[in-house]
Amino acid sequence: AHKKITKVCCLGAGYVGSPTSAVIAHKSGDLQVTIADISTERISRWINATNEKELPIYEPGLFDVLECRGRNLHFTADIDKAIEEADLIFVSVNTPTKKKGMGAGFAADLGYVESATRRIAKVATSDKIVVEKSTVPCRTAQSMRKILEANGKPGVHFDILSNPEFLAEGTAIKDLLSPDRVLIGSLDNDRGKSAAASLAEIYANWVPRERIITTNVWSSELSKLVANALLAQRISSINAVSAICEATGADVDEVAYACGLDTRIGPKFLKASVGFGGSCFQKDILNLVYLSESLHLPEVAAYWKQVVDMNEYQKSRFTKRVIQSLFNTLTGKKIALFGFAFKKDTGDTRESAAIALAKNFVQEQCQVSIYDPKVEEQQIWLDLSEPGVDSSLTEAKKYVTIAKDAFEAAKDADAIVIATEWDAFKDTELDYEKIYEQMNKPAFIFDGRLILDSKKLEKMGFKVEVIGKTRSELSFE
Ligand code: UDX
Ligand code: UDX
Ligand code: ADP
């Protein structure tokens, strides 16, 4: 028999913690859900937002599931009280890649997870189920368990579960409402299994039982890294093929379509692009690389590292194509960068390919005008300057401007570069004739996301260059 949970709390009101907790509350009327964060500013935005725009993150459908705010969904900065009252605690804090020290650039910085865990140990006066939700390297649950056991009050028992979140940004609410699977890892003993059953019961409020799977903790932790590595590998594979297409006259969309029809391969995650971004893919693969190295498996590490290397290559290859097409110099020219988020339907810019492109163009002493429908201006400046180096922001501001719409960005520009696949940038949505009139000639458009109808734009007069499609100067007739 397992314990029925009545109160849960979630530490971390970010991209993962908030949407997940909101959906849990929305689907479980008899459960009290509290989200706690160390940032009081963030918490007050979650509490006070009266519309989608005022929320700390943009996610389609998020505002609707927040309908239960004040009823069974609560936001607070009083972390200790939230911990104390909960039977089950999700730990959903940030796990950035380490910038310094051992494993810098590869290993995850577990400082936030550790401090949240220590807080739980210190505060708890009753038994708790502690759920590792943040994407973390294998064996983190073990470290959390040791910290809890060494620091908990006498007689207080902790059970550790791993319950990785598989949602993708931009479709978070949809993914949470009908997940392909919910994965719960527990210790292979009665207490562990009973804790897993308690958590499974919450998800069973809306997820079919056969999609809730339980494994041991290590399998659960590793599955999260591997799922992301396999997805990213598909993108790097098709991006590698895009380079072959450009050199041969094959069309990467046609190749992806033909291969994707084989059900063993399938059509998803075969969209060539200027490179994948986001907070997970690169981070998780590098975690996998680091893990492989720690296990003395250098060949395995090198194999996965290549997925990330291919992604870097794709970004620099695309930059080179822009420079070559613009007669080998960008100096003094103006480029309109359409999109700054790492994908459409999110305002998140973490590891976005657009950051690399903008920096590359600035290096070429080119004016860059950026327009993104959801990314906040402040965030763009943050991404384009080095942390703690004031002069890098001054330097960025010399070359970069932020436009209020696509027309302003493209005015007097020599080229448009599409970095994010926002629907608003499609030729069915945006008046490219009007944009063309206001650009320098020849007017170039570089489609890094394969969202445009090149023939239509060529008719307007544009010189169109698309990832994975023959360069116009090579044109096979
Ligand atoms: C393959 C392609 O499947 C087929 O579409 C193409 O036309 C020819 O090449 P084949 O080589 O006959 O066909 O067999 P396949 O079933 O693809 O298996 C290839 C190898 O992979 C076998 O050694 C098989 O045992 C192995 N395999 C397959 C695995 O090890 N794991 C798997 O999950 C699938
Ligand atoms: C990813 C995983 O999909 C999700 O399961 C995991 O929980 C978190 O990491 P996310 O990073 O939000 O989610 O977005 P995703 O849709 O996977 O896209 C990642 C990057 O790959 C984006 O930059 C996207 O534009 C790019 N991408 C995706 C492609 O370039 N081509 C594709 O075919 C798919
Ligand atoms: P993710 O994409 O993994 O959700 P985010 O950076 O969006 O990551 O969110 C993580 C959140 O966790 C941040 O809002 C941060 O303030 C919060 N956080 C970090 N440490 C703690 C902690 N010890 N207790 C509660 N919240 C924390």
C-alpha cells in the first residue's frame, strides 16, 4: 500500500517547474500544489500576471491552466514553509553547465540542486518524497539521498525518486497534458516502490496507466540524457546531409521526406536547420560525454561529442554561406536577423543558433538589426555581451539594433537571415513585396529554417539561399 499525497511543492518556478506544477494542479483538484522560488521578483510575476504577456515565460496555453491559481495552485517565496507542508517535493531548479573547474564546459553545475536539497534536509520535520525533476547527470539522485540522510532530523525519512520531464518548450502544455510517457525511477525496494506508486497516482489523474512507466533510478536518469541525445543526433545527421545536398543539387527537404516515410525512421526531428539550440540538447549531450569519460569510455564520449561538433559546424557553415553570397564581405552592410529564440513559440534564447549568428556578423563589422516576436530586448543584450565585461556590451551596441517589427529590421538591409521558424515569418503571413522594396539591391534572403517558398520570393526579385538546397550560383538546370 502506498501513501496518498495531498500536498506537493515544487522548488523552482522556471520553464519546467511552473508549467509542470500548473498542469498537475489543473488536473488534480484534490491536490494542493505550491511552487516556491528564491526569486521573489519571479514569484510576484507568477502571482500577479493578469494575462499571458505578463507571465515570466511565454508558452502557448500556459495562462489557461493557471486558472487554478489561488484555488489549489499557489506561488510563494517562503520556501521553508512550502517544504514543511508538503508530502512530496519536486526539485526543479536550474542546472547550468559548469563554467569553471573540473568538467568545465561539460558537466552540470549541481550547486542549485545541492542547496535546494540541503534546504529540504534542514527544514523537514516529517517524511518527504523528494523528486528529482531537473535534468541532471546520472547518479544525482544518489548524491541527493546522501545529503538528505546526512543532514535530516532524526526520525525523518526521505525517499528519492527520479521523474525527468520530457516536455519541449513551445509545446509544453500540450506535452504535459498528453505525454508519450511519464517516467518514474525509484530504488528497488519496498519503500522506493511505494513512493513511486504515490507519484504515479498523481499522474494517473490524467495520464493513461500504460504510459506511466517505472524503472530503477539510474535507468530513469540515463533515459533523459539518451532521449535528448538521440533527438539531437537526428538533427545533426540531417544537418550533415544538408551540406551534401548543397554541394550536389539534392534537396534536403525531399531527402528527409523520402527517408522519413520509412516507419522505422519516421518523419519527426528531420527538419534541417541552422542548428539546434535550447537549454537541453547541448547540455545533456555534454553531460553524456562527461559521464562516458568518467567511466573510461573515450570512444563513446567522442561518438556523442560529434553530435555537438556537427551543430557548431552547421552554424559556422551557414555564416560562411552568407558572407560568400554577399560578395565575400559584410563590412558596413546591414543584415536583418529574423528571430532570436531557439525555436518558435518560445521567448527562450538559451543556446539559440541566432546568438552565434549575430556574434559572427558583428565580428564581420556588419550592422545587425534583430526582430523576434517574443524575446525581451534585455535578454538579447545579455546574450550578446560577455558576462561581467562591460566593454562587450558597448561593442555589441555599436553594431546591433533591436527592431520593433520585421519591416523596421529589414529597412535598408542587404540581407534577411531567418534564424527562428516563427509562423509570422512565413511568406503567407509577412508582406515580403513591401520588405523587398525597402531593401538594398540585390536583396538576399537566407532561409535557415526552410520555411519559405523560394520560387515565390525569387519572383519578387529576392536572391534566395536555403539550408540544404543548391546555392543559386550553382543552379542546375
Ligand atoms: C537493410 C534495410 O533495412 C533495408 O530497408 C534496405 O533495403 C537494405 O538494408 P537488411 O540489411 O536486410 O535491410 O536488414 P535489417 O533488418 O535492416 O538489419 C540490418 C542489421 O541490423 C542486421 O544485422 C540486424 O540484426 C541489425 N539490427 C536491426 C539490430 O542490430 N538492431 C535493430 O534494432 C535492427
Ligand atoms: C527538448 C526535447 O525535445 C524535450 O523532450 C526535452 O525534454 C527538452 O529538450 P526543447 O529544447 O524545448 O525540447 O525543443 P525541441 O523541440 O526539442 O527543439 C530543440 C532544437 O532543435 C530547437 O532549436 C529546434 O529548432 C531544433 N530542431 C528540432 C531542428 O532544428 N530540427 C528538428 O527537426 C527539430
Ligand atoms: P528550467 O529550464 O530547468 O526550469 P529555469 O532556470 O527556468 O530552469 O528555472 C529554475 C528556477 O529555479 C529559477 O527560477 C531559480 O530562481 C529557481 N531556484 C534555484 N535555486 C532554488 C532553490 N534552492 N529553491 C527554489 N528555487 C530555486
